[in-house]
Amino acid sequence: MKDKELLNIYFIEGRKHYAFNLMVRSYSKRLYWHIRRLVHVHEDADDVLQNTFIKVWKGLPQFRAEAKLYSWMHRIATNEALNHLKKQKKISQDWDETLLQQLEDDPYFDGDEAYKKFIQAVDALPEKQKLVFNLKYFDRLPYADIVDLHGGTEGSLKASYHHACKKIKDFLLTD
Amino acid sequence: MKDELKKYRKEEVLKTPEDYFDKFAYRMQMTIGEEEKKTSWLTKIAYTLKLRWSVPLMTVVMLSFFGIWYEQNDTVQLNDQDLMLFLAEENTDWSSTDELMDLTYEAKSPSYISDQELLMYLKEENIEHELIQSF
């Protein structure tokens, strides 16, 4: 169902819950994987996703249809995930160690050693490069769509992705 | 270089619990219901607090406003001594009684200068005034 149709239903008296349920069903999977690649652990991703949708619910009455619904939700999810990470990093003395421990404790991670190393490399990237890398590498989004989600120009995003790839490769080669 | 990284794109490494997304949608409906209850409860409290505090607050504001207004508009009761003090402070050279009279009227103060004293003053100052002619 298209954004416009979802919003039309939402603004019909008495259909808010139904429309919101449709939104959750339409976008939760995409948002979950975006969040999971930032926070890595299922339990954290679940919390962040829930907080994201609570914010979406609270913000929907003010949402203007000029913006794309998914782009708006994606921005909320990104902010929530990054804030969650910041909080975690603040309370952790050795973040790399904590991250590895969290991955090992996560029952929804298969324990692949090479992937653990890869996640560490991605996690060490600066915020913007990490976001661009995830969207391009995992979601295989075209640059035009990433511009829609995070702004900037295609040129700057290409540069970010290139730098991110180089840093990850260097990180993986160091050990 | 990017091809070297392709091998890490393993979809199966990260998993979710079974039927996670269906269950999540249901859980979200429940959470939103609770959020709404919480919000309506908070709204009720806010409304009650608004009523409870707005009436006394408005009373205090109005009393303060009228208190200040009354203080500013209160008539000043000057006696001769105050007037003399004022004249001394201002170091005013009174060239005519008109100014003194104006000042007296402006201050809305009852003057305790007797007509006799006023006549004497006028005569001393050699001021022609209708008050002299009336006597």
C-alpha cells in the first residue's frame, strides 16, 4: 500500500489504529534490519524499533504528506539507533570488547567469526560513512534513494562509500 | 576492492525469532493502546492541575495588578511642611504665586496658607492680583 493511501486511512475518523497497524506491517521489517545493522544485537534492535514506532505514532498527527513516510520513519529509526549506541558506548569502558561480548551472547547471531570482525570494522566507521555503507552494501540501495533518506549529493555519498570500503578493508587486513 | 567485501554479506548470519514481525505488529498495537491510556491519563491530570492552579494564579495576578495600579494612582496628601521641603529641595525661586497655586493644585493638597498670609505675601512682592481687589 502506498504512503498516501496509508495516510488517507490514518486521517479518517476512527481508523488511526488500523492505519498504524498497516504502517507497522509495511515498514517494520525494513526498519528492523536498518536498526539491527547499527546496534547489532536483536534485543537492542527490538527496543529501538519499538521506540521508533512509538515516536512515529506520536508524530503522525503533525506529519505532512509532502515528506515520504518511509524517509521520515527511517530518520527517526536512525536517530533512535545512534542515540542507543551513544548511550551504550558511554557506559562501556571498552566498546570493542562489549560489542563482541554482546554478539556472542545474542542467540540470534550464528557466531560467524569472520562476520564478527567485519561488524567491528563497520562499527568503527564514522557515523555518516557507516549509514551510507549499510544502505549501499546491505540494502543495495541506489545513491538517489540514499540521498532521499540522508540528504547530501550523490557525489559525496559515493565518496563516503568508497572511504568506508577502504577503511573496512584496512581494518580486516590488520589482523 | 568492493568485491572483496562481498563475501561478508551473509544474510543468514543474523536471525530473528520465529514470526517476529507478525508478533511485533501485534505487540505494537498493545503498546500504542497503553500509550494512549497513559496520554489520556496525563491529559486529565494536566487539565485538573490547570483548573486547580489557574484560578488562584489569576487571582494573585489581578490583585497584584490592582495593587500596583492603586499605588500609582493614590492621591498625594501634601501639607505645608511637605510643600516647603519640596520647594527647598528643588531650590525654586518662586516669581509668582500662580506657580505656587499651580503646584498646590497639581499636588491636590489642601493649602493651609490663610488668605491673610497670602495677601501679605502678595503685597510684599508687589503683585497685583484679583484677590487683593476683592478685599
